[in-house]
Amino acid sequence: MKESPAKSAAARKAGAKQAAAEKAPTKKAAASAAAPAKKAAAKKAAAPAKKTAARKAAGAAAPAGKAAARKPESRVAMVRRARRINRELAELYPYAHPELDFTNPFELLVATVLSAQTTDLRVNQTTPRLFAVCPTPEDMAAIAPEELEELIRPTGFFRAKAKSLIGLSTALRDRFGGEVPGRLEDLVTLPGVGRKTANVVLGNAFGVPGITVDTHFGRLARRFGWTTAQDAEKVEADVAAIFPKSEWTMLSHRLIFHGRRVCHSRKPACGACPVAPLCPAYGEGETDPDKAKKLLKYELGGQPGQRLKPPAGYPGQPAPPLASA
């Protein structure tokens, strides 16, 4: 018996609804199954961005953390530390002195000019013969340049130095009556004489306080945190503002002594340095005590731990010259 068209349409409609109902759970299940995959993909895509942000945040925080860990030293604290270093060096080098041999201001002036780019030991080996031939500015002004060059040849750069010595001797003879002036303003007008040489002469021949900024002094002043300047005049001004004027000359000798013996340019003996606990630059050199001791330089005949012997002019034996400077 055939179904009526109306019944047939109703049956088809019902079948379609049932089929739709059966498909619905499948779509839901697919969506549920796809959700974790979508979340994982989204997380993976976001990870680099989060890492980048974290790195940026860490980078921004690093300087602040470093600054917090190493607070800048106050001016008052730096001055106190600097003066304590000076006292420690005074104990270590009680007889610190200029290591050039001289008996009068003219000899010290000439010896200081000759000491450029050479050792004090070499100058001291050269000047006795020089001063035997040219004991006064008048004698040195009148000597033939070739003869003077031969006399000072061991000190190096002898042609330029001979020119300076004849020039300054002529100026002393003609402008200052054959006497070395005792004022900085006059000394620096002499050929070959700068502030460093002038301060050496003033401090050690005339008793006028002065800071001698040679390579040793400038290096130690920067390592101790007293200055950041490279220019000698700026270093001099910075250090002069820290110490009383009465200390300037002896401070110069102490730093130069320490620079030659312990706080060397290329490899300072940090592990054997008595002022290491006060030095901001500790660790730039050898910190192992045994290895550091091998880097120390002493006077000829000196032994580690010995106090320096007094120089000529003090009671006792004259100090022997440096083995190397």
C-alpha cells in the first residue's frame, strides 16, 4: 500500500532532523578537541613576546640594581679615605724623597729635565761628569752643543735635552742673574721646564709646596679615585683640593715611591699592597699574595718588608739607588 505524499514529506523531514541531531555532537566534540590545540598555538605565539618583554624589563632593572649594590662614594668619604691612604704611605715610606742626586737648585733643575723618558738611576750616573764640566748656568750656556750632547747621551733624547739645557741656562744667566728663580711663574718660562719640573724644584730646593704629576702620580691618583682626569694640570688641581698644602710635596714623593715599587702600570702587586683595603682599583693586578710579592721592586740591597733606608742628608746610611724605575 503506497504512502501518501504528505506522510512521505513528513518522514523525510523527521529523518533530516534526526540526522542533524546526530551530527551536532560530532561538531561539539571536534570543537572541544580543537580547543587545546588552539590554546597551545596561542601560548606558543605569545612566548617570544613575553620573553622579549622580560629581557627588556631585566635590562632596564640592571643598572638600577648595580647602582644600588655600588653606591657612589660621597665627597666627604672620598677625602677621608684619601687622607688615610696618605697616612698609610707615610708609614710605609718614612724617608720618601726625590731620587735625583743634587746639591743646589741648578743641579736639581738640570737633573729633572734630564729625567724625562729615562730612569733616575741613569740620570744619577750621568750628572757627576756633567756638573764637573758645567757647574753653573754660565758654564752650561757657553758649552758647545755637541760637547753637551756627548755628556748627556746616556739619558736618551740627548739633542733635544741639550737644546733645552743650553736655553734654560742662557735664560738664567741673562734674565735671573745666574740664579734659579723660586717662583712657579718664572720657572715655567724657562725652555724645557713645565709645571711638573717647576714643582719638583720648588718643593725640594725651595721648600715651596707643590704637586709633582708624573706618570706614577697620575696613575695612582686615578686608581685611588681622587681624580678621573688625564690632563696633568687637572689632576694637580683635583688632588690639591683634597689635601692641605703642607702635604703636597711629600704626598708626591710617597705616590711616586709607591708607583715605582708596588702599584706598577701594567701589573700592580695588589696582593702585596699595604693600602689594598682602601683602594677602589684593587683587583686590577695580581691578588695572590705570593705571586704579588714577586712583582715588588725594592732598592738595591733591600729586602721585602724592610723599611726604606734614609737618603743622603738624613742620619744613617745613604739610600742606594733604585734597581729600576
